[in-house]
Amino acid sequence: MNTIRHTLNQALGQLDAAGGWLGLLSLRLILAWEFGEAGLEKWRGSNWFAEIQDQFPWPFHLIPTDWNWALATGFELAGALALLMGLGTRFFAASLMVRTVVAMLSVHWPDAWSSLAELARGYAFTDKGHGNFKLPVIYLAMLWPLVLMGPGRLSLDALWRVRLGQPTPRLLQPQT
């Protein structure tokens, strides 16, 4: 029984160690891909924000449409590169959370709902008159650990911490 417990503890310890290197990296890579695609689509496309400017939450509805377009495009592209490299991760993850909430409230949220059950129908990938806020909620759930924990050990932020002599966050330290 002790041998099984010891083997299990060793295996879990190795998974913990790998998680510090790869766990948050996987979130960064998929989010970099998704926000990079969205940014490139805006970069190559035409500004359609004028059609929904009145739906933007405060203070974004006060900003000129061209500026909003440039801010969204810029943060999606810069954020994607930053997440890819793990540079300024907490700042860009928080910024992309704000951008995602704005997109969710202005584009993905249902126009009208009278009950939580009706609102829940908008938690979908397709818009059938009830909104489609499932993907933005998933992005928010994926960005949140990056804000709280940082980029993980395989990142420029972690390298920078080492060069400055700052300790590795406890959650990312190898288990002994």
C-alpha cells in the first residue's frame, strides 16, 4: 500500500512540476490564437463599430468609433503577441477581459430577456434571437487564471522575475 501511495505521490508531483511550465502556457497559446485572429480580422476588415456604438457600455460609447476600432484591434493584436510570449501577461489578460466584457455587452448579450431561464438561452454558440455569450464567458474564465497567477514558468515574465531576483510564485514552484 505504501508503494502505491509513494508512486502516486511521485506521479502527482511530476504533474505539478509540469503544470508550472505547461498549464498556463496552454491557456496563453489558445487565447493568443483566438485574440490574434480577431485582431487580424479587424485589421483587414472595415470598421462596423458605428452600427453598434450606442450599445457600448460607458465610457466606450463616448469614444469616437474609429478610436474604439483602433483600441480593440490594437489590444487584440498586442495582447495576442504578449500572451504568446508571456510578456506583461497580467496587464494584457486584464485588458482583454475588459475588451471581452465590452464585446459581450454590446454584441453578444441578448437584446431583451425577462427571466434567468430566458437569459440562459443566450449561453450558446449560435444566435437564435437570444444572444450568444458562451464564447466570451469561456474567454473570461480562461483569462482569469492568467490575471491571478501570471503566465507560468515558461514565459518572458518569469525570466524577468528570475533576472530581478524575485521569487517564483508559490503556486508555480516545483513540489518536493
